[in-house]
Amino acid sequence: MPDVHRLFRCLQLAIAVSIAASASAQTIAFEVASVKASPPPPGNPFGFPTRSVVRIDRRGQFSGSQLTLRELIRRAYDLPDFQIEGGPAWLTSERFEVAAKPPQTAAVPVSAETMRSMLQSLLSNRFHVKAHTESREMAVFRLIAAGRDGKPSDQLRPSKVDCPSIRASRGAETPPDDGSKPECGISYRMNMPTRTMTMELNGESLSELMRALVTETRRPVIDDTGLRGTFDGTLTFVPEPLPGFPPAPGPAPEGVSVFTALQELFGLKLEPGRGSVSVLVIESADRPTEN
């Protein structure tokens, strides 16, 4: 005779697994979301591209203006431009105003992961975005420790501020500008008249540094340093020209590239190579119906 208690216990576990799988498959969505076309931005005599503005509060309320669909996709999937392919011709040209509120049952603060999930739902429900991921072989940079004895330099210092806890308490909220919390993350400052950029790491991981470096390298950066934890440090370098911006007038910048600054100041090196990179392919999308 079979062990009834064992069979009953197996049935309980099977039901629990099924419920857990069903719950994990559910996608959290904004409770209310307004999407409408942005009014044309005022022109400027310098030829600068239109700048979008996004704010997220602790409760997960999202507001954005002058947003392209490509920018929304980039935020929703946390990807740089070169890892997004396909989509309609208006993906980068038409701009939208978005105001969205999470469900009342959402935990506060709303995490960055939850915010991305809600944005993905918005893309599916309002823009009917259909997409899939593919692995592509492409040019990459590998970040390695290249200082003395194969270690980074002393100018890349382990942080004494518990920024991971601070960021967890802040969730997806746009960092405040009033100085009410320790400065955690990566900040930037332009230096005139040398026209160099200063990048300050404050309690930041190397994975976030690599994300920031993508703006300069224009290709994925893979961490091969083996370093863990968060760091403080300051880099000053000549930034790469931003796509779409006109060249700045005046004399050439005075300084070194980000490649040289990383090696001289942090004891880190970017080595070119090839690697497998995940790419999001946009199959189709529709213009949203305003509400």
C-alpha cells in the first residue's frame, strides 16, 4: 500500500510549485498610465538635440516628457542603444509625454526591477511592442586590473559608505538634488576651459562603472577584474563627442582619453576583443492611442 502521507506531501509541494510559477509569471503593471504626443520643443540656435526629462518618486510614479519610444525601451530593458535593433522608422523621431502611477499594492519604495517590469508592461499595452532577444558576436572591451602586481591603483578606493543600502531604501527614485542623502553613484562635471570631464565614483560598483564607460567606448564592457564591493575615485578625461551634438568651437581639449585615464589613475585597462552580447530586436510597435 502506498505511503499516503508521502503522496499527500508530494501533492502539496506540486501545488506550491505551481502557484509560485504562476505568481512569478505575472507581470506588475502601472495602475494608471497616460501617454500622449509631446508638443514640439522650442528650437535652439546651437543645433543641440532635444533633451528628454524623467522623474520617478519613491512610490514609483513615473513622469517623462519629450521621450522617444527608443528611450522608453532603453529604460525598460536597461540597455544601451547599440543593444537595441529594429523597430518602426518613428522609433527615435516622435516624442511622447508619459505619466504613470503604480498599483496601490506595490511595495514602497518601488525597486528598479519593478519599475522596469512596469515600463515593459506599458510598452506592451500602449505601444504594442513585440520584441525578442538574440545573442550576437560583436566587438567588446574587457576591463582588467593592470596596476602594480595585477591590482588596481590606490586611487580606486574601497568605499566607506553603505551605498547599496541607501539605494535599496531609495528604490527606483530619481536621486534627490537637495543633499539630503549621501551622494551615491556616479556624478559628472565639465571643466572649462580645458573641456575635460570629471567622473566621480561614490560608493559605486565596477559593474556600474562599466555601464558609464559605454558612453565613451561605444561598445559593451566586460568585467574581468575579479574585484568585488563598491569604490570611490575620480577620473578626469577628454569625453568623446556626443552623437547628434555639433562640435564645440574653440581650441582642442587639453587632457587624456578615458582609456589613458583609467590606466594612469585607477590601474585599470580596457582591452579590445570579441564577445557574445545579448541584443533586443524590436519586431513591431504601434503609435499609442492618446488618453
